[in-house]
Amino acid sequence: MESQIRISDLENSISEKIFIKVEKWNLYLGDAGLSRNLAIECISNLDQGPLEAAKISMNSINVKVGDGVKCIPLINLVTSSQIFELEEILARFLDN
């Protein structure tokens, strides 16, 4: 139960802060349905440190585009500032 609570806490933080950037449009990962998968990936990669965990996790999440025939790694859809925002979220998560 404790691990589910921690995943949910991380998922909530990611949902509210991290977004996909397309032109001038921001799609938050919670709205896109990607925050839980990213939270799980991040937790499994935390032994690499917050920055590497953020990069590895974002690189491992594939986002379906169009009719789902093509997938793009999440890391290619976010700005560098979003990667650093995720690093900060993970660093705070580790401190708790």
C-alpha cells in the first residue's frame, strides 16, 4: 500500500507540472494520460540519480501520435526546462 501511495504522490506532482510542448500549446501529462507511466518509470530508475532517472524515464515512454501507428519518445516532446523540472520533482521525492 505504501508504494501505491508514493507512486500516486509522484504521479500527482508530474500531472500538475510536466507537459508536452507543441508550438505554443502545453498538454499536461495528467491530461494526456501519461503521468502514471512516467511516475512508475521514474521510481524504477531513481537509483541513477534524479537527472538521469528523468532522462531515462522520459526516453522510455513512447507517445502514440495520430492514429497510433507512430510513436515518439516523450523526451522529444518536452522542453529541456521540463526535464529539469522533473529532476527537481524527483529530488524532492527522494528527500521525503
